[in-house]
Amino acid sequence: MDDLQAQYDEAMFEFSQGEYDAAAAKLKSVLEAEPHHFEAQLALGMTYYRKGDYATAIVEGKKAERLKPHDQLVHTNLSLFFMKAGDKTTAEHHGLQARISSWREESKAPDTKPADNPELQMAKPKLEPIKFPAMPWKKKPDGKH
């Protein structure tokens, strides 16, 4: 697995240097050894996108979607790929799926409230008592208006 990780890291380095053909070749090699390597599949789609091959980017993006159908980044990428390919309707669909995926992730997120340490708590507003104006329709205790 270390060798596979090294290959993936090399592919991502090639990608970061703009060497998209070399990156694609290395990512394909990773996927031949481990067909369910999600990050490699996702990166391969983006590699083709950067090369301007939107049709192949979509094909590779769909493979990533099969691996993780509710992943936000998968749908964000597919939305981008379809938009560049000229399919606005499908791009909007994947944009919506990305948003829904982000909501799912937010609902799964652990509670991120600060600890019980009072120094980490936000300051609470100081509430002044509300003073209401005199109510002329009420009788005063002495019976006068």
C-alpha cells in the first residue's frame, strides 16, 4: 500500500506542476492496482478537465460518483465538467446534489460547541429591564384616572 500511496503522491505532484499527461498515466496505474481508490479516480477526472477533455472528465467523474454517490466534491466536479461541456441542465443537477451532500455532511458533523471553559464562551448581551410607558387606561390604586 505504501508503494501505491507513493504512486498517487507522484501523480498529484505531476498534476500540481501542470504535467497532466504524466499525472493521468500515474493515476491510471494506481487505479489498475486498486480500482476503488476514490481519490485517484476523482483526481483523474480533474486531470482530464484541466487538459480540456471534458467528455473524458465526465466519464471519469461518473466512475468516482459510483464509488461515493453522495460525496460533495464528486458532484461539484461533475457540475463543473458538464458546464464546460455545454450541458447546463445536468450541471445544475450536480450543483444541487453537491449542496445536498454538504447538508448531509453538516448534519453528521460532531457538535462543535466550545468546551465548558468560560473563557471560550461568547460574551452574552446584558439585558436591561424594559420600562413600559404609563398606561392611561388603567386606574390608579387610589381610584383616580
